[in-house]
Amino acid sequence: MSGINKVILVGHLGKDPEVRHLEGGVAVASFPLATSETFNKDGRKVEQTEWHNIVMWRGLADVAAKFLQKGKLVYIEGKLRTRSFEDKEGVKKYTTEVVAENFTMLGRKTDFENEPAPRQALKTSDTDGYRNNDADDLPF
């Protein structure tokens, strides 16, 4: 039996996407995404923020670099990946990332009035496809 690895996040970019180009010109973009939830604790509202490391590849990375920026609200679908690496001292470390498969920019129309193109939803398998969403609709 195979499992399911699916992540859906709606949050704000913590900083502009950082884009690198690997051998062969493959683009990879990464950025932190903040999600928040509010709950009651001892009769008062408490907000808890989680930070997620987002990674986008190829055409999706190029589009993210062009349209996403710090503070923007975005809907992301992807999968969790854990990888290991060695730090400068040679110590093995692990990190968990969300490898995005598609994203949709969210927000009010006024958030995008100065944008060169409409909000988009893109999939890694269809980086030339675009889908417009109404301004206040959430994609779920």
C-alpha cells in the first residue's frame, strides 16, 4: 500500500523568493512562509505562527521570482521532503521543506493593481497554464 504526501498551506511570504540556477540552468526558488492560527488560552486569544520552508523548481520557480514578494498572501499545494546536509563544521543536519507543486496568489484586487499580470495558479507540469481566480475566493 502506498501513502499520500500532500500539503496545503495559506500564508504570507516571510521574504522575497531567493532564486538560484543549478547546473543546466535549472531554477530553484526558496522562501519562508508564515501560517498563523488563533486559539483561546485561559480566556484570551493567542496567535501561534508556524514557519515553513518552501521550495519551487523550474518554471514554477521562475514565476514565483517574478510575482511573489515578502508579505504576499499565497495558497500553496505540495509535498513534504526531508533532506540532510553537512554544516560548515561537517555536522550532519536535517531539514524539512515543502516542495511546491502549484500556487495561487490571494488577496484583494487592490493588492494586485500594480501587478503586470493577473494572479496565477501554476503546476509544475503545466508552467505555461494560467488560471484566474476571483479576488476574494479561496481555492478550497
